Amino acid sequence: MGSLFARVARRASAAHVRHVTPVVPGAETGLVARVYRQMEADFGMVAPPVALHAPAPEALAASWLMLRESLLAGGVVDRSVKEAVAAAVSVGNRCPYCVEVHGAALAGLSSGAEAAAIAADRFDAVGDPRVRELARWARLSGLPEAGGRAVPFPADQAPEIIGVVVTFHYLNRMVTLFLTESPLPPVPAPALAAVRRGARFVMGSLARRRPAPGTSLDLLPDAPLPPELSWAAGRPPVAAAFARAAAAVEEGGGRAVTAEVRGLVLTALAGRAGVGPGLRGPAWLAEATAAVPARDRPAARLGLLTAFAPYRVTDELIDEVGTVLDEAGLVRLTSWASFAAARAIGTRLWRADSAPRTGRRHI
């Protein structure tokens, strides 16, 4: 199916997935096959951060719709700018896999020096002042102080830029849980620079594609746009993608875990100014889940950690949840918790900006 590169990339991507069984190349059917075909046509390969969702096909489609319509599809924001935002969010979330991938795409599209500065968390070294301001804002978007900062772009760019921010707060969490730390093959240190040059060439070539907006939408049923996603309303394909994704993820979360577990996560999100890395201390998790029935506590712990600190999820916790949930349920729970955190961030960023945006510079 598809080009030789796409077939090789599929086999390589399967090796990146942990905790769930990757779909064997050529064995996908139904909705999974439709998403994979479109991903290869529009992106050039089956991207592991999306493919990891394959045990839950509706979550797979939801992640693809968000990524495609915010980052990949042609729009009003330059792709290199959106890649800078994706890499910066990933730096803030301590997601080296996504930093490597989107740093390579940015380097392949524009300045390798600026991509390296963002990847190294040295935003003062980004030469373009517009990109520097936006990348720094994106880097801090999950932290409490981000709620008080005006967004550094005009209103017509909000659906794409906030869409990328929300997508990567979502994907970073899923990637941290389910993928290896690096997308690069294990090579001796002297060869790493050559491997990264190759990655920049490949990712830059793929990132120059501009698929038409909206053609992914028929993968999921129509759904109304929730009020907390109103930042997407100014660009119909983005709004439709996030509305459909939100409905699919919400339905999946309801199938995976109880309303009590979901309510616990939502209450925690509502009670914290930011959802950046870290919790108040090791006792917080035990205290927060104490009132949940014992059978549901592992899922409640996983949901909270996914939302607030996915890097603290252990293999032992995943295994414990796996005694209650199958692989589809595991993906649905973590997808729901990841999206709950990501949408909370998007809502806060949008509401924080009460000043007029129409006079701001376009980037």
C-alpha cells in the first residue's frame, strides 16, 4: 500500500509503540484503514503519535482530525510557524519525541539554527522576533502564568495556532505514555548528526505538503462545537474537526471509565490554574483518589497523571489498569484525560486575551 517509503515508515513506526499492540502493516480494516490511507496520502507516512491510538479507532480518527486540520492543512498561518509552536509546546511538556520530530520539520522548512534553539529551550536565541514571541508563549501555555498573558497573534489566526497548541498538549501526553523516548534509530553518537540531517530533509519535504482543509471530516460524525472550544469557530474546518474529535473522545471516555473517575479528573482540572508538569507532592494522588471505589483507583490515578504529569506514569500502573481495561479501554481513558487537559488549556488561553487582537501582526 502506497510508496516504498510509506511501507518502510509503517514498520518503523510500529517499533516505537509501547503498552498496546501496533496494527500490523496491511492488516488494518474499517476506520483504521481509512485513517491510515489518508495519513499516508496527506502526510506521507503513518505517524506513530497518531497510530498509537489504533486499538480505539474513534480515538485514532479524532487525533488525526485535530492534527491534520490544525497543523497540516493549508490556512492563514505559515506551516513553519505552526511547527515552531508544536516544538515549543513539546519542550514545555518534556516530550523529547515530539521535540525531535517537529524540530526536524521546522529545520527542514526554515532555519536550522532557530529550530535548534527552540529544541534546546533557548528561546532568546530565536532570531525572528515574531517567532520568538510566539514560541515563548507556546512554551509556557500549560503553566498557570499563561492564563494572564495576551495571545501574540491576531484573531483570525487563533483557530490554527490555538488548535496546534491544544493538539500538542494532547499528543505530548499520549506520546509520553505510549511511544519510545526518541523517533531516531539507536546509532553511535558520532552518527547522530548525520541521522538528524536525514530527518530534517525527510520531515522538511513532508511538511511542504499543503492538503486541502476539511477532507478528513467525514471520518467522524458531525457534532456541535462545545462552548469551551469557541476559539476554533473562526475557521470552519478546524471547528468541525475539533467538535467531532471532542464528541468521539468523550464517548470513548464514557465507555472506558465511570462518571466518578471522569468527574474526579475534571474537578482537579477546574481547581488548578494551570496543568503544567508536576503535582503538589506524592501524597496528592493518594488523597485525590481515596474516595473512589478500590476497583477504579488505578484508572483514576492514571487519568490524573495523564492530565497533569504523564511522565510520572509507570509501567506498573499501566499493567495494573490493564487488569481491568483492555487495550482499547486503555487508549480511550488516556485519550479522554489528555484531551480534557488540552481543552482546558485552550479555553484558558483564549479567555485570557481580553484585548483586541485584530491589530496584531500576522505571522
